[in-house]
Amino acid sequence: MPAQYPSFGEIRDVQRKLTEMKKQYYFHHDLFSIQWWLLVALMIVSWMVWWKIVDKSRVREILLYGAVLSVVIIMLDDIGSELGLWSYPYQAIPLIPRLNAIDLSVLPVFHMIVYQYYKSWKSFLAANAVMALSFAFIAEPLFVWLDIYHMENWRYIYSIPLYIAKALFVRWLLEFIQAKASVKQQRLIK
């Protein structure tokens, strides 16, 4: 006899109940708490700072880097949350399991600033290593202390290679695509 497993209907019912619980939690726990205000401020201020210092002549390229990086960040965050590696007791935006204030603002903004200012691969790698160390050993412990970030089965040091690898991968990917497009364009010209 095959093992009993949940049906899709059972999963959907549990998901609906979980959604309702998350809404109640958000409106009675997160909304307007000190942590909520901090997350909202981080979202707004990080983009304001970025707009002030971004090289406007390269804004499309830099935004493309940030957008692709945000997709990677969201995927990694969703995987880590789903696997029970970390969790977020406070949210700026309800019903979303990831920490969007960080995933869609602070991290991409810092990465875009590094991308803008460090053009050689060597300097880009070094700047990302410094940023990874800063996030892993300063920002993450601060967020744990503020009760915004819970490390379930994770250590600060595990974050370092992820911070660096995602930045390097996205830069490589965009350069690869750009090189392929350039070659194709040159063939069309001839």
C-alpha cells in the first residue's frame, strides 16, 4: 500500500489558513512597530541615496544589473526561508515571506553602487568581499539583535560566499549576454 501523502486540496486549505494567520500577525504585530518603521525607512532611504549618486548616463545598465540581481536575491531568500535556514518575524509588506525591504532595496542598491564604481573584475571582487564581510558580520547581527532576522540553521559566515557569488554571477551573465549581442549586431552590420 502506498504511503499517504497530502492532496492538493489539503495543501491549498492549509495555505489559505496560513495566509489568514499571516495577515492577523502582520496587522497585530508588525504594522507600525519600531522594526516596521526601520524597514520602511531602509526601503525609502536606500533608493533615495542611490538616485542621488547613480551615474545617470549608465542608469539603464546599472538598473538592469540591480534587477537581475534582485531576482537572484529573491530566489535565494525564498529557498533559504523554505528550507528553514532563516526567517523574518517582521515584514514591511504583508503576506510576503521574504524581507523585501532588504531584498528589493538595500542589497540591490549596495550592489549597484559597487557595480557602478568598481569596473575592473579585480576591484569589483575586492569591493564585494568587503561588502559581504560588512553585511555578514555587521548588518546581519544587527538585524538579529533587532529581532528582524532569525537564523534557524544558518551562520553568518555562510552568507559571505553567497553575497560574493551572486554579484559575480550577475555581472558575468550581463557581460556574456552583452558580448553575444554585440557579435550578432556586428554580423548584421556586415
